[in-house]
Amino acid sequence: MRKTVAGVVAALVLIAASAPSALAQTAADKFKGKNFEVIVGYDTGGGYDIYARALARHIGRHLPGNPNVIVKNMPGATTRTAANYLYNIAPKDGTVIATVARGLPTDELLGSGGIRFESTKFNWIGSMNNEVSVGVAWHTSPIKTFEDTRKREMIVGAIADSLLFAQVMNAVLGTKFKMITGYKSGAEIGLAMERGEVEGRMGWSWSSIVSVNPEWLRDNKIRNLVQFSTAKHADLANVPLVTELATNDDDRALLELVFSRQVIGRPFIAPPGLDAETVRILRQAFDDTMKDPAFLAEMQKANLEVNAIPGKDVQELIARLFKTPPAVLERAKAIIPVEK
């Protein structure tokens, strides 16, 4: 009897001791010898693509089994094509993640068309940036401060967020922006400012300005009028934050609904339906990459800002967004045009 009990105890001890290595082996098997895909919802060369490819060059070292990492561009419908693919078609085994437009959850809330996913059911892996954007005036514009935009018309180039932000400020803060659309990219708006076609732009990632047009900052070619996020950027302590310009709680709530997207400036998502351990592995690999000295050195050399937000925090933010009071949502729907 004693021998039998001793044998059972020994077996249990052996199982307990081997459990961590068994789990590690299981995790490694999940990715070893496989391709790990990073889907980009935009064409090559833009900010989302640049950040995604930087992540892809390093995240493989932090995934169990060190899989081969491949970037695939899947543009279309302001990244709805990529999001719909990830939600409905992509393998749900942890081998595919995607980066999509930061505004997709808000678009879903406001009833935009073409959405065949539920943002709260994605597994949010993290965001490479709390992406503060700015509203700028070209140095030749008579607009000197944000208050000036409430007193006289200002002609701004408008595309994507820069169109949305100007529309919201006109409706909520009483600004007088005249939006010129038809530009295909932010770079085209930059050229339009240089040519004098427009006076500025409302909604331009601060990290993009620093990396792409640092000479404009050096030579004082642009004036920062306002910053868009839920908290100020360390570089922009003296530039007013858009939510601070609200004069009542209802206006502030609406502005926070619109501009909370900035916190998830460079988001990465995984499909719904993943088991908790796979989600943990993906989030840990993302977090470890954000601290990787080789990754950070590459980003610094390219003058690309990294201000990462963990996946758990992003998931909680998305959940809060979908608890926005109905009255605030209805007002937002009346102000913000959506694609049906």
C-alpha cells in the first residue's frame, strides 16, 4: 500500500514539474514552421503600412516557435475590407492579425455601412501609438490661434479624419472651417498648403509631421492651433486640447466620443473566438516587441514615434465606447456623415 501511495505521489510531482515545459511546447507548436500574417488595411507606403512592417520585422522573435512573419496589404473601404476578412474569413488560430483604421469602432457605433463585424468581439492586441493629431495653419495664413478660427473662415484641405475633425468642430465649437475635399492623401494636402491652395489641415498625426516634415517644424512653416486626443502630447504642452475647448458636459462627451480614437492610433487586432491563452501570447509578443531594443533603435532612426498602449487597455476603451449614452450618439449621428 505504501509503495502504491508513494508511486502516485511521485507521478504527481513529475506531472507538476513537467507542466510548464509542456505548455511551452504547446505554445511553440502553435507557431513553429508556420507563417504569421500581418494584414494591413491600406496600400503600401502610408503610416499604417510603415508601422505594421516595422512590427513585422521584429515580432517573430517574440512569438513561440519564431514563425516567419509576412505582411499582406488588403486595402478597401477605409479598411473595412481587412476588418471584415479578419472577422469572418481569416483562420482563428492566432496566426493572423491586422491593423485597421482607428475610427472603425466609432463608424460602427454611428451606423456606417459595409461593416460585417462587431468591434467588441475582436481581440485587441495593442496599439503602437497613442496618436495625438494636430490642426495646423500654414505660416502665410492670417490664422494665428485657434480662437481665430471662430472669427473668420479658414480654408483647409480635408481627407478622412481631417474632414471629420473639421466638421465636428464647426458643429460643436463654432469654428468656420471651409473644407476642400478631393485630395487623395495627406501628402497632397501638404503640397496644396505650399502652393497656397489651402491654409491648413485639421487632423494630422504629430508623429507623421515629426518623421516626414521635420523641416516645417524647424523653419516654422506651420502653426499648431489645436491637438486632438484625450490627453496632451508631451511635445505640445502649450497647444490647446480639443476636449478642453468644450463649454458644457454634453459637448465634452461628444468630443470624447470622436477623439478617443486617437488613443488607438496604430491598432492591431486578432479575430474573435481565440482561446484566452492564444490572446495572451499575442499580446505578450506585441508588448515585448514594443520594448525590444532593436525595434526601438529602428524606430528612432526612422524618426517614428512609439507610445504603445497594451491590448487589455485598448479592449477596455472599446467596451466603454459602446456604452456611450444614446443621446450623445444621436447627436453625433446628426453631425457626422457616415457611409451607408
